[in-house]
Amino acid sequence: MNPVPAPIVTPCVKVCAVDGESGLCLGCFRTLPEIAGWAKLTAERRAEIMAELPARRSRIDPRKLGL
């Protein structure tokens, strides 16, 4: 029997809209290439990107985030 793989951690909050100015998703702050290739990235690379996400928020006009 094959063991069940661990679920892939994702920052997705199911708000999928890409900001044209920054190129970031307004929900999770990832780029389209990051979103598309998420499952193929190593766990280490996903963790690196996850660590960068809070800082990326500042690249988006707060009005676009409803703030």
C-alpha cells in the first residue's frame, strides 16, 4: 500500500482576482506563475513564497483590497 501524501499547504483564500498593476492575486498575493505551478514546487520553495506574501501586500493599492 502507498502512504497517503501530506496535503499541500496553500495560501489560497478563494478570492481569485489578479491586480493588473502588481501582477499579484488580490486574495493570496501570489503571481499567476506561482499559482499555476504551486503543486509542482518543492515544499521548501512553497514555504519561501509563503514567507514573502505578507510583504507583497504593500504592493497593492489598499483600495483594491477594500481598505
